[in-house]
Amino acid sequence: MAFDIEMIKSVYSKMATRVDKARDIVGKPLTLSEKILYAHLWDGAPTKAFARGKDYVDFAPDRIACQDATAQMALLQFMQAGKPKVAVPTTVHCDHLIQAKSGAVADLKVANTSSAEVFDFLESVSNKYGIGFWKPGAGIIHQVVLENYAFPGGMMIGTDSHTVNAGGLGMVAIGVGGADAVDVMAGMAWELKFPKLIGVKLTGKISGWTSAKDVILKVAGILTVKGGTGAIIEYFGDGAKNLSCTGKGTICNMGAEVGATTSTFGYDDSMERYLRATDRSEVADAANAIKEYLTADDEVYANPEQYFDELIEINLDELRPHLNGPFTPDLATPVGELGDKARKNGWPLQVDWGLIGSCTNSSYEDLSRAASIAKQAVVKKIKPKSDFGINPGSEQIRFTAERDGLLETFEDLGATVFTNACGPCIGQWDRSDLKGDEKNTIVHSFNRNFSKRADGNPNTHAFVGSPEMVAAIAISGRLDFDPMNDTLINEDGEEVKLDEPMGIELPPKGFAVEDAGYLAPDADGSKVEVKVSPTSERLQLLEPFEPITPEQLQGVKLLIKAFGKCTTDHISMAGPWLRFRGHLDNIANNTLIGAVNAFNKKTNFVKNQLTGEYGGVPDTQRAYKAAGIKSIVVGDHNYGEGSSREHAAMQPRHLGVAAVLVKSFARIHETNLKKQGMLGLTFAKESDYDLIQEDDTFNFVDIADFAPGKPLTIEVVHADGSTDTIMANHTYNESQIGWFKEGSALNVIKRENAA
């Protein structure tokens, strides 16, 4: 069934006129990304050309998707906006709050009991405000979106950084914080700095052990975790056309790991096949009618160096399978070279777990390729040396895979099939063989592998690969196993070699499902009551943030100077803390507990300047708040990379942090700080980071003159009375300064709605 078909047809009816107008204004052929961006301007038809990486632009996204962990805070904010119904099609997907432990049936039953309060809240608030609701067990948000909602040429935002997965169906789909989603839900424009463009030309064709996953693992190695910041990555070339639609989704999905705004592919035959296979022939027919507008102009792909800000070329005929990691998704190593690298760095060679699934790699094709390796192990009598865990991407995928015998193949190998949910990928994993202080290695087909990400253990070394490579390495039990060249000894003592994986793009018998898990909202939700208990530990109605005044920005205390990588996982951990995502005060107790203090290289251990004693970051900050003192967080490069979770901005704001001063930001986190009425600043001179001392106090000298393009002057007062004056840059425009002066973007929305 094609959801929102009239909306899609409306988008397509305007596309040609708007793209043609944009081409005339820009004065040159357009990339696909530019076509979609110019076709979704808030003001309608284009009237001017925008400067990439410079101009802030208002857009009108077609739809919104929210996962349960972030939807709580987003919808709690929307409830304050004073609107009776969401302004654009919106869905909520319950996929984050299900812990993987025993298996699908048991784990889902536990989740439905332990998180009943949250699920009931999300179902009722969705019903009240016209939001489609996908029940626990229905599937992982991005796979469900690809199967049901994504469409070529559309624009979508989602409260999860891997919203970008929908680029596999030719969308510009962008991860945002909940406050951004609230703007669009409330019928307002969504603001984004017009992205730069990175072109990736793919030639040749993947074969053998190489997969679509290896394309993005290679790109991650080239661009690093921040190389795509502020840019859309657009893939093209014959090699792109040779990839399946879900393979394209895998590549776009992990574009979040290089900091890209999003990634996308031009509409082609593989997308049409996928649309028709997922019962959306009406969308395919509509797309075919304007297909030249759903990819770049011919001149762009013929001479890409003239139209992209950066160009990367990858020959798929020569691309080798990769494993990326540990501890960062951009540490790329071709399989076959990892053994020497691991021995040199002291990474454990024994592999304890192989985990297959996640929003990145849980399609039917993914499972079929991995199952082809698992089946060989059964037939060739190879006993797996590692444990296996499988997370299907959706109930439709699970049902179809079970019907076709794919899941039985994994179970014959002793694998545990978990719920159709994120599970270990986001730390929702009650691991049966916890290792404590012992170094250990796991391999998975996920997207992120930061320290503690999967199981909360800093000693777990996680490596990212394709599902079939994960299967092969888990069967061997060795990180240095190269299935292309190495052999294994089976139970009969025979030397055997694994054959190349065989995948099936789409199920030959078609997709099937009995209950997909979708609940449509009432046409009139005005009588639906949303209950939030005042004594709940998991849900808390929000109180508006008070504006931070110029007077409060004098005598600001240093809370923590974060050393090295500080992701949103470090600022607001997931795992067991997910249960508090709807209760701001309770989840604030994990604020920055994973950040490394630059002065003692410890986590959650900072100096309280009021007492001189050391304690946890949240405890110290609560002491400053009780004393009426604002604080500042200082950080390194790419601060706030990773998940879109706005809790990483809301928690410090709630506790009294007024400013975050870093060498550079990840895009989403910088926006989240702005939305919550905080100061997100960067050192004008990066070396000034070294001037910051443990007992420092900060005076924002000219904050009263806060203006676009004007750096702020900060006086840093050291414990001995000496001072340093540093300059801090910012990217605030007039509207965003308005958010700061009002206390938050939501306060602005409420005021405008009240008027």
C-alpha cells in the first residue's frame, strides 16, 4: 500500500516547474541534491541561487519520522506548541526500547511490560495528533520507512541520525533533533545551511565477497568521521546503477558516520523494482513520469568535477571487503590485512560474537547473503567458533525470511534471532558473556562502534563489516580470517573453504506479512487524552527554559574540559539510560559521564570549584545550579558527533550549562544547542583550547552585542588572577539569536502561536 500517495503526487506535480526555474536562476545544470533542495523551498518556486555552505535556507519537508527514544522528547515539546494536529505526515516507530537477550518472543514480552508506560504514551499522543504509530516489534524505523514511506525526489527529516537511510530510494532525508521536527510538525519552516556537495563516482560492479557495505566503509576511510560535515554525498555512475535499492540504503545509512548532512542516489531501475516489490507501484508510475527530474542533469555526471565541491572515484571491480574499527567507524582496513594490524595494536584476535542486522544491514538481500554463508557452515560441517545474533529489519522482512527458510538456516547454526529492533546496535543488549576487564572482540554489520556502544564495556573491540563477512568471521572465530584465501577445519578434520556469498535482491515469492504492526490515528483525535503521571520516573511534562541573560554570562564556571572524542554517546549515554528519555530531570543524571576530563584523563570525575572537591559531572553541575551559577563545557574537534539525540543539548541546558566552546561541532548537535537557547561556540584560534585551566571562570564580555557574523569576546580568569582573552566564533543568524534571547526555539513557536 502506498501511504500518502496524494502528497507524493502533489510533490511531483510541482517538481518540473521548480527545478526548471532553479536551473535558470543558478545558470548551470543541477545535481540531484540541488533539484530536491530547490523543489522544497518554504517559499515555493525559487527566486535566488543559494551559496553552498554559507546561506541559511528555509525548507518544507514532506514528512517526519521519529523513533521511540527521541519521539518522547519531541512529542513532549510538540504538546506545548498549541497545535491540534501535525502539519505534515508523521510516524513514530517503537524500535529502541527493546533489549536483546533471550530471543524475539521473550524479549518483546519483557519490553511491552517494562516500557508499557512509554509505549502507551507514544500510542496515545500519536493518536491524538494524527501521527501513524508502528508498534514494538514492527521493525527498525529506517527499514520500515524504506519499505513504506520513502519516495524518489522527496525530502524527509527524522529524529534519528540514520534517517539518511532513505537516500537509498532517492530522497534527501536528514537527521535532526526533536526541536527541528517540532517546527515542521507545527507547520513552520525548517532551516538548514545550504549544503556543500560531495560526488562519489562508482564504476564497475561489486562481486564475490565485496558488498554495498564495503563502498561506505571505503568512503569512511577516505573522508573520516568529520569529512562529510555540512555536505550531501551524491553517488552516481554505472556502479551506482548496478547496486540494489537496499544496498544503496546501506551506503546512505552509514553516511552519518562521516558527518554528512545526508547521502542520495538518482532514481533508477533498482528503485523501481523495490517500489513495486513493496506494493507501491503507484509511486513507481508517478516517479517514472518525471524520472529526468529525479536524477542529476546529464552534464553533471559527465563532468562531475565542475559541479561538486569534492569528487571521489571508486572502482567497484577493484574494491576489496573491509572491516572498520575498533572504536571508530572510519578506521578502514581491507580484510586480509587486519591480522597484522590487530597483532601490532594488541587487538584480540578471537571473535566472541557476530551480530547481523541493524538499520544499516537488515534487508532481505542482507539476510540472504549472510544465510548463504551460514548454510555452507552447516553443509560443510563447520562448527561456529563465535555466538550469533540476528536482528531482522522489520516484521515484513522477518516473516518473509522465515517463510523462505533463511531464519531456520541461522537457527541451525545456533544463532539467536532477536526482535525486529535496534538491539545491540544502540547498546540494548544484555550480553550473556560479559567480559569485565578482559579485552574482547566482536564483529557486526551495524554502523557505529564507539567505545561501550554495543554492550557498555570499554574493553569490547567492535569491528564493522557486511553481514556476509560478519558471518564468515564469526564462523571462523578469528579476526584475521580471510574467507577469500583461508580455509577452515571442519568436524571431520577436513580442510574446507567457504564459497562466495549468494544474495537475492528481492524475495522470489514476494514479500509477505500477517501483521505489519501499524496503527493509523483517529481522524479526529481531539477527545483522546494523553496522560503523564506527575510521579512517573520515565515521563515528565516539560517546563519552558528561561532565557540566559547577559548578567548570568559573567562568572561562568568550567564544568569540564573534554579531551578527545566526545560523541552524543559520551554526553548522553544510551543503553540502560534509554528508559529515561522521556524524563529530562532523571536522564540528566547521565550528563557527560562518558566524557574524558582533560585534566586527569578520567570520566565522570571533575573539580567542583565551590568546594575544591572532585565528583561526578552531573552532581557538580547540580551544585552550580543550586548556587545560581552558570557553567561552560569546553571540547575538542567534532564535538557531538553521532546520534541526533537532542538530550545531549537539553540535559546540560536543564542543569544550567550556558555555553559549549569547542574546536568544531558535528552539525546536528550544534543545531540542537541553538534550539535549546544555548551558546554553541568555536575557538577562533584552536590552540586557545590549551589555555583553559581547571579552575577557570569565564566572562562573556560583549554578549550584549551578540550579532550574526560577529565573534564573541571571552575573558578567561585563572585561579591565580591572571587572565587570557579569547575570541569565539559562531554561526548564529538573526532567527537563531532570537531563539537564544527567548530561551529556546520552542518558546518562539509558542509565542507566535499565542499571537
